[in-house]
Amino acid sequence: MSYDVRKTELSDLNYLPPVERSAGIVYTLLPDLAWIADGSVMSVDEHKRVLAKGFSWVALDTLSQTISGFIIAEIIEGEFYVGEVSVSATNQQKGIGSKLFETALTEARSLGLPAATLTTFIDVPWNAPYYERLGFVIITSELLPLYLQRILQDEKSAGLPLERRCAMRKIL
């Protein structure tokens, strides 16, 4: 199969929550985090707000023309914050996430942004270890920008175990 990455279109938005729901199924492999598979996903309205800012891309299966994944981001305090990347369960480990990141980070570089950031699980193999392979590094607590501190606290309020979370940065 081959995949193209393109800017998200309004007609794509109804397909994104099911992709995110499917992507979360992999958490059922981790008993202490299995509840994430049944957790909430971004609504179509939330995706509309992101789309209006222009930082949303989808991975499209070129044969079936179905959306297999997406990435969304926003600029916060001069950095390119990746808020979500999801690849449907049947399409994981095919390089789609890497293609999505490549496209989004190319856009961030073209805007002259110095870095990209994200938050993730430290110890989940398809989280921090994966992002490290893409060139992200964990930000130590003393260097953590205020906006990332707030995001991590919001994640804690949503039930994510803060002691297993981290923020990461990639210099662009």
C-alpha cells in the first residue's frame, strides 16, 4: 500500500474521530492503560477549530482513498506543538506516522519555528521511544516551558498518570 499526506479538508473531519478511536486500541495491550482505548477522542468541532488554524494533515491510502491517520498541531509560545498524531490500528507500523511528522515538521520549518514539542508517555514503546527515533528529546523539568507544564497538568486532570508522562522537543 502507498499513502499520501495532504492538508486536512473540511470533508475529512467526520473520519478523524474514528481513526483516533482505532489508534487507541493498541493501549489494550497495556493492562494499566487499557482504559485509554475507551477514552474520549477529539470531536469534529475540535478538529474544525484546528483546521481553521491550518495545522492538520491526513494520511490517505492511495488505493482505497480512505484516511489512515492524521496529525494536528498549533503554535504555542513560538513553538510547534503537536497535539495529536493517530494512525488507525490496521495501518500502524507502516511508516505513516513518520510521513505525517515529516510533513508537519517541514511546515513548521518553513514558518521559521525553532522547535517542535509534544507530550507523551515515557515508557510506552510507541510513544517516547518512537519520538526519540524521530529526533525528539525529553525536556527536563527545570527547562519545561510554562505552556507544556499546563498541558501536562491538564492531562493529569484528564486521568493520565503524570509520573509516566513527559514533554519532548525537537530542534528544527
